[in-house]
Amino acid sequence: MERSFFARSPSVLIFISMLALFTLLVTVLSEGMGGEVISTSMVKTLGKTLCLCLVAIAMDLVWGYCGILSLGHFAFFGLGGYMIGMWLMYARTEIIVAASLANTELPPTPQEIKDAIGTQIFGVVGGSDFPMIWAFADSLALQLLFVVAVPGLLALIFGWLAFRSRVTGVYLSILTQAMTLALALHLFQNDSGLRGNNGLSGLQNIPGAQDIPQSVLSVWFLWASAFALGLGYILSAWVVSGKFGSVVRGIRDDEARVRFLGYHVESYKLVVFTLTAVIAAIAGALYYPQAGIINPAEIAPIASIYLAVWVAIGGRGRIYGAVIGAAFVSLLSTWFTGGQAPNIDLGFYEVRWTDWWLVLLGLSFVVVTLLAPKGIGGMFDRLVRK
Amino acid sequence: MSSLLEVSGVFVSFDGFKAINNLSFSIDTGEMRAIIGPNGAGKTTFMDIVTGKTRPDEGKVVWGSDNVSLLKMSESQIARAGVGRKFQRPTVFEDQSVRENLAMALRNKRSPFSVLMYRKTHQDAARIDDLAEEIGLTADLKRRSGDLSHGQKQWLEIGMLLAQDPQLLLIDEPAAGMTVAERDHTTEILKQAAKTRAVVVVEHDMDFVRKLDCKVTVLHEGSVLAEGSLDHVTQNQDVIDVYLGR
Ligand SMILES: Nc1ncnc2c1ncn2[C@@H]1O[C@H](COP(=O)(O)OP(=O)(O)OP(=O)(O)O)[C@@H](O)[C@H]1O
Ligand SMILES: [Mg+2]
């Protein structure tokens, strides 16, 4: 009767093949696999980029398809990172502490070990006791659950309050920014329980995998990120391909009309908002072990705005557009801000890209908005159709 | 016949301006009714009230054989209860195909989860084909609805209403901006629809109303000025003064 999902969404198979090819190629050429062409730090950059593509897909679902310009999805991304970071930091510190206490005369009591871990982790913020929120930090399973549950619940409550009172458009965007700012400011405090502006660090050291070199771990994470991105892509394409996608796009274009068709618009928005928050959080949980450190600056409101810029440049309302935008802009940004880009000497003035990159990004955002509102993905569409 | 919709003693004011002023009238089950009246008479506002878009300051709006009040229900609940509405300006989802527009309106479960799990059935596909035929858009099912002509968009919107299978259709100025041939087609569609459900049509065009051949309610300044057959109301001196005479 109905054509299969893959037949209706040809971009999915193309994307998955390209992603698989990319991942294989990077693996083969990586330092860790003896390829010696791609350095470990480059593998990490590429793995992180895949995570950014995943959060961009989430942003595209919520904004490009459902019309909710959320400027808070990077907060969910960061929260996901914090949740997994707690376990990573706890478990690794536990190993270190156990090793150093092993040499003492008397075997340490569990309480002594716990105190020592607390001192190690919270010494920087002048504490040693575990805050309440670390109660389950020793359990990988629970922290993994929290990766999904904490941002998901926050999105659910926030969304329920906002959508129920029919806050839309720019007011909703401002509200999501306010939420993000509040969260970042809270995390900046030393007594937030998450080490204030120090954030969580040493996340690249995976407990239980001490003997595996970073060059190999980086490839693992590349694969994990690619897998998550692939799944996220399929899930998103499936969600928007059928009648649900039809309703959601209807909400974006004319939500009152959708209401008069008998659909409860607020529930749909809530589902999309929460689902995308969870996707963002999973992306964050994969990103930060590769980045090695997470601190509240990562959650700052500007990060969520960049996310919207990526999606706009890539072309919203098409999932590959989000991927293109995130990959393109974030890699370019790494290149420019990393000092690799050659500076331009104008004689009277030297354009240093580390300073000028943001201006360039801002300008391209303006140009894309004015000249190609459908972004890079839109130009892509036109080529394919010809 | 029992009454399907009963509006009684309704008042609505916008910033002190009384748009609806003690409006009372009722629509019977399966009835076709035309509503006419000068600009600003409150015709669209009446539809806004029934569909839950505007909440009245006072008065009752009672629906169906169970006499439930529509005033406590949300827009989507009212729609699911069986009230379909066509807006004055054609509002279809321009970015989506004619088929998608109709599919979205089809009477099916509407919760996010059931829509997510929805699989197209043979019945639904057949229903869409029937509807497309009824509104004359069979050849256009695959087209992006934004590319349709003005008249076709109006029909698509009516088709979407029929797909909802409501007991009451509220139709705001369906013939505005249509050619003569398109108007005749629209008349046909509406008459056909009225065989199985109540239809309320707001229209300025007298020829169009005459062709509908039904009871007419004249609104003026937010309340009923006259009611009866078209010939009856057009001979009413008040109606001539405020509406026809100008
Ligand atoms: N949301 C609103 N806010 C303020 N005034 C409104 C609003 N909606 C309607 N009005 C006013 O209420 C009056 C009735 O408007 P309504 O749209 O119901 O008229 P109408 O009979 O549909 O007219 P038309 O034939 O021009 O469509 C008008 O004077 C209009 O300006
Ligand atoms: Mg009107």
C-alpha cells in the first residue's frame, strides 16, 4: 500500500552510506589504527563534529519543522554532558584514590574512600562533601538514565508551562534564552554542586579503560558518535516523513488552523520539544568525553544562538541541511579560531581570523538570511532537482 | 427537528466596542443556513465564538443533542466534537500537497502518539480520492497546495472540512474572488455537503445566496435583524435600509 519509509526518504540511505564511509575512512587513516594520517586530536574534532550535527538535527526538528525557535537546546546538550561527566569524574577519581590508599597499612573503609574522592573532586571549590545531586554518581546506569531523564524532564516542565499559556514566536525564544541563562548562572556558582566555573574535567579518561590509549579511545567515540548521529537521522526522518510531520509542519505554518482541524497543538509542541531536548542531551553526553572538559561557559546563551545560526546556514526544514550547517560552520570555526587560517595582511591592517571569524560568521548569517533563506541545503535541493 | 447549535444572549465587546450584541439564534440538525449582513455585522465573530477562538463576555452556546456548552471547550475539542470551519481567507497548508492537506483533516485519532504510529489504510486512501473528486481536485492531489488557484484553494479547504466529517460546517465567504463557473461549482459542493450535515454559509453575494435556496439570517450590529426565506428578508424594510439599500 504505502511505499516504505526508505523509499519515501531517499536522503536517509544516502546519508547513512556517506556517514559509514566517512567513519571507516577516518578510522583507517587514524593514528590509533596505525593510519598515521589523521591525528588523535583531529579524530576527536571529527567525533565532536558528529555530535554537533546531531544536536543540529534536534534544533532543526524543533525549529525548522515545528517552528519553535528554541534558543535553549544547547543547555540540554550541556546538561547531558554534565550527567555523564559526573560518573566519569567520580569513577575515575575513585580508581585513583583507591590506588593511592592501597599502599596504606590499614585497608581504607568505604567512608574514607568516599571522603577522599569528595576532597579530590570538590577541593577546587573549597568543599569535600558530596552534594545531593551526586548521590548516584557511582552508578553508570543511573547517570546514563539521567542523561535522558534530567534534560527531558526540564524540557517537559518548561514546555508544558510555556505552551499551555500559548507563548509563541519571539516571546518563546526569549523565554528559552532566559532558561538557558538561569541554568548557566546557576552552574557558575561554586555551591551549585557541579564545581562552579571549573566544571567537570578529565572526562577523556574513561574509567575501566585506563590501558587503552587515547588514540584508540578517540576512534571508539567517533564510532559511537557516528552511530548516534545515524540513528538520530533515521529517527528524525521517520518522525517528519509521515502524518506526524505533516501536522508538525502545519503547526509551524499556521497553528490556529491546525487547532481548528481538531489537533491539540500544545501536545504536539511538547512532544517535539521534549524529544529534541533528549536528542540534544544524548549528543552532549557523547561530545564531552571527547572534549575532556565541560564548564558552564559551554551552556552560555550564545551557544544556543550559534546552534540556530548553523541550522539557518545549513537550511532549516531539511534534516541534511542541519547536518551540513553544523559540520561546515563548526569545522570552519575550529579552523579559523584555532589559528590555522592564514591571516590577511592588508598593509595598513592585518586581518587576524581569530578576531574576525565571528564577524565573518555574522555576515554569512545575514547574507544567507537575505539571499538564500533556505540555506546551503536549499541550493543543494535546486541542484538535485535539475 | 432538534436544534444542533443554539446561541443565546451572547455579547462580545472588543475594547468597549460591542461586536456581538445579544445575539440569539439556532441551527437545526442537517439544516442549510445563509448568514448575510453588512461589513462588520459580526458574522465572522459569530464563527469565532462557536469555534472557540473568541470567548464571549456573556451568553450561552449549546451544542448537540446532549446540550453541551461549547464555551468550556478548547478549539481542538470543539473541532473534534463536530464543528468544522472554513476561514474567510483561504487557509490551507501551502507547503504541503493537496493529498497531505486532506490526509491531515481526515477523521482519525488525533493524539500525537496515534498520529506518529498512523499507517495509511485503504479506506483512508479511498476517502481521499472521493473527496478529491467531490471538490474537483483529483488531478491535483500531488500538487503543492500553494500552487493552486484561489478558487481551488477554497475548494481544498472545503474538502478538508468534509474530510473532518463534522456535523456542522461553518463557511465564511466561500465565493469571494471566484469566477462565475467556480461559484456554481462551489454551490454544488455546499448543497451536496448539506445533505448529510448542517451547513452555515456567510456570504455577501445575493445571487450566490439565492442559489443555495435556504433560510437566511440577516445580522446587523451584532444581532439578528431578520430571518426567513431570502424573498422574505429582502422585502424587510430594516434590511433594505441597513444592507440592501446601500
Ligand atoms: N479581534 C478583534 N479586535 C477588535 N475588533 C474586532 C476584532 N474582531 C472583530 N472586530 C470588530 O468587530 C466587528 C465585527 O467584525 P466581523 O469580522 O465579525 O464582521 P463581519 O460581519 O465578518 O464583516 P465582513 O463582512 O467584513 O467580513 C468589526 O467592527 C470588527 O472591526
Ligand atoms: Mg467576516
